[in-house]
Amino acid sequence: MRVFEDLERKLTLLKNLCDYADDYGLKIAAQTHTRGPLETIDSITKTCGKVGRKNFGVIFDAANLFIAGRSMELKL
């Protein structure tokens, strides 16, 4: 899937953006969406872990998970 082809580059950009924003006391948020690294609860958790910045978060839009046919259940 094309969305995941340059995932590492996107993660690096998010990390850099978070570092820059942190200098100004700002937070960065990405919205859950279909066909991407924020499509499932598990992938959201993994992506947040890979970004690894305290000022990075997710805008949880349950409708996008529903549209994608994904469960909103977190597997522990």
C-alpha cells in the first residue's frame, strides 16, 4: 500500500515537527484515518510509540475506524 511506502520518512518528519513545536510549547496531533498508520487501535498505539514525543497525540475519530471496518477494541 502506497501510504506505508515512506512511513519511516513520515515518522522522522513527525519527530522533527514535534521537536520544533516543543520549543514553542506546542503540541502536534494527527487524526485517525483510513488506509494509513492511524487506521486501527493497534497501529495508532505503535505509531505513537515510534514517534515517541510527549507533545504528539492523536485526534480519535471513531467514524474513520468504523468506515474502515476496524474494531475500536485495544488488544492488550
